[in-house]
Amino acid sequence: MAAMTISSVEAVQNSALGAVILWSFADGYQAEAPARLPLFHLSFLVLPIVLHRPTLELVGSTNPSSGLGKFIEKFDRNREDLMAIHTRALLMRRLTLEALSTGISTGLLSVIYEAAQLRANDAKVRRPTERIKPYVAAAEKLGHWLARVPPASVFSLLRVNP
């Protein structure tokens, strides 16, 4: 039997990793705002930000306490990169849905359908490997930031049409 080869994009952009990233996002959000859960549609912003190397690096280089505003300020030189989040969100809808499905089926995530909210379940997640640690850390940081801003403002600030 021949070995299956996958591209470097497929190695990173897969539903299992996506589920862990979305769990980290929701966990960070819930840690920042214990009385609230992230709205379901915020999950469609996470993978387009975290799985895009230049944007991932911007999240990583922004202090956790600085927040979403400081992250967005870093796009001043390249406004088109900020506008590209919307396009990537559209292109990654299927991956996000697959990641949500994987997260739900593995027990990492729950959806509160009546309120259209996402919950990071209490789960024992292995410590991330060095290779995926930046993605998980960025998602958690993003969760903290988005919990501090009203959802409508998040979409407006990131130039994304919900």
C-alpha cells in the first residue's frame, strides 16, 4: 500500500487541529468573561486569523493585555491584510464547520443552539506540541480579546460582514 502524501497546507488546515484551536479560543473567551459564552458566529473568525502565518505572527507579537485594538493597529501599514480576513473567513467556512463538528463529536465543544453560543467543555487536552503551540496560544489570546468587545464591534473592527 502506497503512503498517502498530504500538502503542508493540509497538514495544518485540518479539522482536528481546527477543533483544538476553536476549543482554545472558547476557553480563553470563557476565562476572560466567565458569565458569558462566545457567540457561535465568532468561531468563523478564529481559523482565518490563526491559520494565516502573517496574522498569526501579529497575534503572537501583541501583548495579551493590549487587546484587539492594538492588534488591529498593527495592520496600519497593510490595510489590505486586515480586509483579507473577511475573504479568508469565507474561504475557510467549510474548514470551520468541519472543525466545529470534530470538536463537538470529541466532546471538546458544545453548541447552545437556543442562544447560538459556543462552549469550551472541561476537557483534558494534552499539552500542545511545539509545532502547534503558537496556534493554540494565539487562539486563546484571541478569545480573551474578543470577550472584551461587543460582538458587533468585533466584526466592524475586523472589517468582516457577519
